[in-house]
Amino acid sequence: MDTGWIADELAAIDHAGLLRHLRQVHGPPGPWIDVELDDGSRRTLLHLCSNGYLGLAEDPRVTMAAAIAAQRHGTGAGASRLVTGSQVPHRHVEEDLAAWQGYEAATLFSSGYLANLGLITTLVGRGDTVVSDERNHASLIDGCRLSRASIRVYDHGDVDHAERLLADAPGRRLLVTDGVFSMDGDLAPVAALCSVAERHRAMLVVDDAHGMGVLGPDGAGTVAAAGCTGQVTAVVSTLSKSLASVGGVVAGSAALVELVRNRARPFIFDTAPGAPAVAAAHAALRIARAEPWRRRAALGHAATLAAGLSTHGFEVPIPAACIVPVLVGGNTEALDLSERLLRNDVLAVAIRPPSVAAGTARIRATTMATHTDDDIQHAVKAFAAA
């Protein structure tokens, strides 16, 4: 078998400034992390890459919940939910997640990526139409493609363009958007999209991976913040960001959730998330609701970081959540900036295509509740020095 093309492909990726390597981390993903560098040395770095916005991944209440669940329920579910893999912790967290987001029901997947694939392919198929924001997450894009529905892409955040594309769309109509866009950190115009969907009898799905836990009343997310709970057909979110675990969730009507459980291939054929991960997320959910200071701190740190970077000439938008993108442009330039930050004890990686459009490489900095004011000032000084 000829596999020589693999080395050629890797060389082409490297030449384009797009080659990526895994970085070894020792210990939990806290605000400062122990990182193994390319030369084998280890350094403790300020962590500006984590989506664990509430800083709960190393909280002893969360880790203890996972340990207790492992002792009581084992480390793995052993099968899909529809075979013998549905355990008591799954039901409990689903009930609380649904109530938190204001929906009748919710169902877990083993990742947010699979949740989007499963939901979209359940809602539409051949002969139907999906209208999708051009900057939606890859999981939404792939869900649209796998559905085999006709796909129409609207300009980022452009409600009028979305409406024009919906107006004559054949079949069932589905409008899909991120709530908080993962690489730009801006908000979708959820309220306006709800109105458009209602006018054109379309379903609306919002992926709120980066909004749940930090935005809206009680941290319930972007949809709640927009006052649109119940108007959105389904909300997809994840247990792997604010809730410090792993897994995905779809919240909607009881009938919709039942249909997803009977039609979504990533639910039917995938082994269920293990009880320890589910219990950890459930504990994190309770803490997130009981300790609103966490979301206020994470959001405040993002605003402070953005303001500080702007004073040093960086092109930084006012953050809507906890994502602070620093636009650079070229792939090599973004990699160089990331390396210079590393020399100043800051881990903030370069984001390049296909995560963002060509020519828009950036540093994507994120803040956590457990960062301190001094941490944020250290980051600002590191960017200034770089």
C-alpha cells in the first residue's frame, strides 16, 4: 500500500503554517497549568485557553462527585442508553438541565459535537432546508451536511439575509446558529432570529456551548438572556465547558426529546457517557447556580483583559462572554505571537484555518472565574511585551 502521500500532506500543512501538535499538560486545567514544552522541559503558565469558564474542573466538590459516582455506578455505562447504558445519574442531570434552561426535557450525548449531529439529522433530511450562519461551529456545519438537506448560508449575524433565504425554502425549514460564536466571542441576534423563524414557520436551533453557565438569568445561557426561552425549538449545550466535565445535551419539548432518542444515530449507536462524568457535571451545575459570583468574575476578567489589550493597540472587540479574540491575520504571525507570549509565561495558542477563515488567524484568549486580577494584569503585560 502506498502511503508516501501522507508525508507529503503533512509537509504541505506545515508549509502553510497549519501543522498542529499535542501539548502535554500535567495536573488539572486550572488558571495556571504545568505544561511540558517541546524541548521536554516543564513550566507553569497562565492558562488563557480553557473553556472551563467557571473554574470548576478542580473544585473538590466536583471531583468528589465523580469519585462517588465511580464507586456507586462504575466508570463506564457499558452500552448505549437504549440498551443497558442509561443510569440514574443520567436521568437526574437531564431533569435539572431541562429545568435550568426552561424546557420540558433534555437528553445527553457523549459530546456536544455529537449532540449537534444527532439533533440536526433528526429534524431535517432530503427535501428540507437548513439556513445556517456562516461562522457556525464545525459541529453545526457537519450536522447540516450529514442531514442531506439543502443548505443555505447567511452572512454572519445578518438577520435580513437569513430571512431572505428562508422565505422560499422548500420542505421543513431549520434555522441554526451559535449563541456565542466560539472564535469571535460575539452573540447571535437570538431574539430577531426567533421572530424570523416564527414568520416563516421555521424551527430554530441554538448551540449555546459558550453561553451556558455565564450568560442570562441564573446563568441559563444566551437564549434566556435574549428572553426567548420556549421560542427556540431546541438548545444544544455541553457539559465540557462551564460544567467542567464531558458530554453534550439537547433541551426541548418532551416530544422532541423522545424523537431525538428514537432517530438520532449518535444517541442510538453511541455508548452513554460514564456516571463519573455525568455526576461531575451535575455537581458543577448546582455550584454554578448557587455561586453567581463565578460568572460575574469570568465576565469581568474578560472585559478587563480586552480593555487592557486595546490600550496597547491590539484589535480587540468588547467581549460578550468570556472569549477575547486578538486578530493577527497571518498564520505565521499568529504562531510567532503565541510563542512570544509563552516566553512571558502565558499560554494562549494561535487559532488558524480551518477554525477561522484564511487571513484571520488570531490569539483566542479566554478567562476563568478562578483567575485573579493580578493574573489578568500579567496577561496584559505579556501581550504588551510581545
